[in-house]
Amino acid sequence: MQHHETQGHKMHVKFCGFTQLNDIQTAAQLGADAVGLVFYPPSPRAVTIEQAQILSAAVPAFVSVVALVVNMPKDELINLANDVSFDIIQFHGDETPEQCEQLASTVNKRWIRALRVNADTDSAASVSAQIDEFAAAGASSILLDAYHQHKYGGTGARFDWNLIPHDSALPIVLAGGLDADNVAATLDLPIYGVDVSGGIEIDKGKKDVAKMRAFMKAVKRDRWQNATVTGAI
């Protein structure tokens, strides 16, 4: 039980897919550790440079701004880094460890890589081996998401959590189908953090304050023990 409690206290939370300024402000007030902006035009949660500038400017110090990119060409990434203040790149496409390392060093940013876990072809060992490659290339963490044939994440689907390796070379952030109801079940997993997008929304890119609050309450129970969570923020 002791281990469980310690895990719970240390779980980091990333809220992803913001498009609205007030949602970003709410996420920060609720104590999210990171907020994600999507720079992938086909996504319903994608933001423009102009939107991203406004959103990132509202994020307080010590909350990380994560830029999610999918197979973004180098010149585009350079422009993005010049125009938008963000802290970490999340590579969410088909980037190899070498490509991630080269792209990130070009803009001098720390980075994480999203791996889409496929229950049909992956095992805990194969996931672990992939993590090793990204660790060797300098990733700061790894994000595990559910595999979908035609989508780069944001599927709202869960994968088999038994495939999460226990001896990962990098801190693991878990994504895929999380919400306030099922996130408590992640507190026993060998992970560093959780990442949620659809599970805190009323519509694509528009967050639900009550769902965000419920999610934080489920994860960071120690913070909320004496807090009144019924009223408005």
C-alpha cells in the first residue's frame, strides 16, 4: 500500500489538445504539469501559430508547454520554434530515433516520443526495446498510446496495460482513452505520468471544466484532500 500512495503523489499530468484560452488558464489553476498544443493540421484539435502564441503566453512558469508534431519537416519545425514559446517537442508520427534527435537538436529542445502500442504485434519486451532506442537518442520520456491503423493518436482507445514494461529506460507517460473514471487504475502502473485529451472534453479541442477537475482529483488525491471541489474555480 505504501508504494501505491507514493506513486499517486508523484503522478504527473499532461492535458493535451487545447484551442481555447480559458481552458488553458483552468488547466494551470487545477495544477496540470503540462499542456499540449497540436501542430498537425488534419487534427480537429490543431492550432495555428497565432492561436499557439496566445495560448502559450497564458501558461505560468513551471508548467511545461508541449508541442505535438507529426512528421513535421525540419524547416517547419524551425519556424515553429522561432514563433511559439514551447518547452518540449512531442514527436507523434513515424520519426526514427535519429530523426527525433536531429530535429530536436536543430531547435535545441528536449523531446519525447509517442509510441503507438499494437496488442497484435507488440510485447512488453518489444516496447522496452523501442524505448531503449529512443533513450539512446536522448529522449526525455516516452509516451505510450494505443495503435490505430489510420490515426496518429487521439483515438480515445486504450491498449493492454500489461504491455507497459516495468524496467523502462525512460519515464513513461500513459495516454489513450483515459478519463476521470479509469485514471485511478493507472496509479499502480510503472509510469511517470498520464496524458489526456478527449477524456476532458465537451467537444474536440474544447475542454470541460468539471471533467478536468474530476481528472485531477482522481490522480492527485493528496492535493484535494482538504479542498472543496464543488464550487467554481
